[in-house]
Amino acid sequence: MHRRIFLKTLSLVAATALLPTKVVANPINFSMIQFDENRYTQNNAQTIMVFLYGGPSELSGNLTNLEEISLSSQSDYGVYFNNEITPTQNNFWQEAGGQIMEEMLSSGDMNIFRTCYSQLRDDERNRSHGLCVSQNQRGVNSRDNTNGIFSNIANTLYLNGMIDENTRLPFISMEGDSNFFRAADFSLEAFLKPIAFSSDLKNPYFRGSTRPWYYYTSAERGVTGYENTRATFDATLDSAAQSINPEGRIKENFDKRVELDDFISDLNNASIPASINYPDNFFAKKLSNAIKILSNNSDTKIISLGSGGLGGWDDHSDALDYPDKMEDLFSSLKVAVQHLKAEGIDGRTNIMVFGDFGRNVNLNNSFGWDHGNLQNLFLLGGKDYFNHVGVVGETKVEGTGEFNRLFLKPADNSYWFEPYSIAATLYSIYGITNPEYLTGGFGPIENGLLS
């Protein structure tokens, strides 16, 4: 049996042992959320969330402990990666996007936190994909059916009069359904729910420019030029949709159809500055269109992107393509920052990059890494509210005494934070002054990040 399949099967058998014994069960009372309109207005924040599903190794952004790791690793790093594992000045992995990281660090366009670490998950022996993804995207250490981070932001802004039904497409997903937008304990207003866009900005509700003859009535076909009565046809169909369909997503989607037609038409007619040249990959295309949306519509606050198009990050085995994937990721992000600058929105717009968790730093006998519990958080842009703090966090190597278990953890006296502080940081820049209420007690990232 393939190593990864075996591990997945084993994880199902042991699932109950991996679930946390202590959870946060705190139904949200939105009247308890303290909101600062001045902070929200001043930041005027927009966010692109790049979530790396599967949990990438942290080594691309941190080779500080490479010598010690290499001495203890089950498989030889240098041999497997063809001696292409070169630390840069700040101990990034040069062949895995490290040189690009150095450039963005030097220009003040990137902050990297190397010690996003969950002591709670270590205590609970929790390194399962589903629960960790759900917790990170809901911003709380809980298995309860609680809201996603972006749904909490949406409802807070709505209840404080910052957005309403006239706000044009405030939340967008370019990755389909996501726990970031989960609405569990309240009925989210239809206009707050994210619109799903494809990477090429095609409207999923577009009806086409012409219709077959059988879509028209006999009276319409008796009039010269009846093919041009699309507007009448659309109005009739929309009216029927409202009268026939029950309340819910189908009816809501019909409401959005015309708005999407107009919005996407405007976007497709908008051009990217000639100086901006993205790499030729699917992820870069999504990223470029996300920035096109934000630069042409200040009403859009958050776009959830995922990392589709780069490949998966669950590298239990055969991790030889990891450097190439990281190079593709950061070459796309570098151009994205240039794009933000060219559009003049790099101050208000931030790009966040993180995932499920990090990886075990032992290169196993299948030439991959098993699940770990320390990862990097990359923050790009957002200079109006993020200070440039550069590289934050120092790590140490720790073995558990078990076979094939070798991890990075925060070094003694190093700054570190639980992943729920990422949610608290997002809440803070969108005007919530007591984010701890939503995160089960965890505050924003510190160390001078927030202005």
C-alpha cells in the first residue's frame, strides 16, 4: 500500500483519538462585538486570502536549522534534492522561491512570521487536515458549528452600517465553498454571501447573446427582428424564477444574474497595466483577476483564492516538485505586488498566505514530510495598517523520541502565536476592537505588526 494511502486509512481508524478534548463553545452574540468605524474607514482594507490546502512544508521560508535537520533526517536532503537546497541571506530556500522572498523582503513588500504554532494542537495531538483547516478558517479552536472568519466580518460590517444591499459584491470566492464563509448560527443576508467567480471571470449565469427560435413565443416570432427581444425574454424568465422558485440560493442567484453580467463585462473590458507580466499558470491567472476586481471595485472587501493550479501541498512522499511549486507561488505573488502598486492600492490591499499546518522536517523514506504543527505566515501589501517587521520568529529542532518524528518549534524566548491570531488580525484591520471574543481569547499578531 502507498504510504500516503496507508496514513490516510490509519487516520480514519484513529480519528476519535485526534479530536480535541477541550473546545470553545461560544455562540456569537454580535451585540458583544466592539466596532471602531474610524479604524475601518481609515484602513479601507481589502484582502486576498491564499490558503494552501494540504499544509506545505515551512522549509521554503526557513532553512535556519538545516544543518541540524540534515544530521537527524531519515533520508538525505542533499542527495534527494540534487544539492539544490541553498540558504539565502535570510535563510530562505533559494531554489524554492527564496530569492524572490529576499527581493520582496528587501523592498518592504513582505513580512514573514516563522512561528505560527499551535500549542493547543500539540496538547490535543491534533494534526488532521479537516479539523485544522476548519479551525484556521473559522478562527477558533473548536469542532462546533461556528461561523467562518469572513462571515463574521460580513455580518459585523452590515450590523454597523458599513455595507448594505447596495454594496456591490463585497465578498467573492474564486475557490468555491469555503469554511471562511461558513454561516452557522445566523441567517446571513443574501447580499453578504460570497459570489463564486471562475478564474477567467466567466459569469456562471450568463445566458448567451442569442437564443434558439423555440425560446420565443409565436407572437414574438411573428415580428421582424424577434431575435433582438432578449431583454424581454430575460425579464420574463427572471419573473418566472421569482414566482416559481422557493426562497434560498436559487432565487438569490437569479437576483445576482444581471448584476454579474454588468460587473464582469466591465472587468473584462478593463486592462492590466502593460508593465505587469504574470507567469503562465492557472494560479497566477486567478491572482491577476482578483486584483483586477479589487482595483475596479472598492466595494469588494475580501476575495478567497485558494492555491488551485499550483498542485497540492500534502507532501507525504515524492516531494521533489515542492521547490518548483513554491517558485511558482512566489513568482506569481511578486508580480501581484507589482500589480497592486501599479493600480495604487498596495497600501489598502493585503495578501495573506498560510495553510492547514506545517510539516515534520524529517525527510522520510518515501522522500516526503508528514504532518507538523508549525508553519509560516506570509503577509504582503497592506502598508496602510501593517508595519514592515521583516522576518519574525526563531525556531529550534525537536524530536519526540518516536520513529520518523522531527519537528520545528519556536525557539526559547522567540515570539510565536496560535493560528487563531491570524483571524484576530483580520478582525482588527476591519474595525473589530475586541477580536478575542470571536477567537476564544486570542488577540491579533503582535511584535509591532499593526500600526
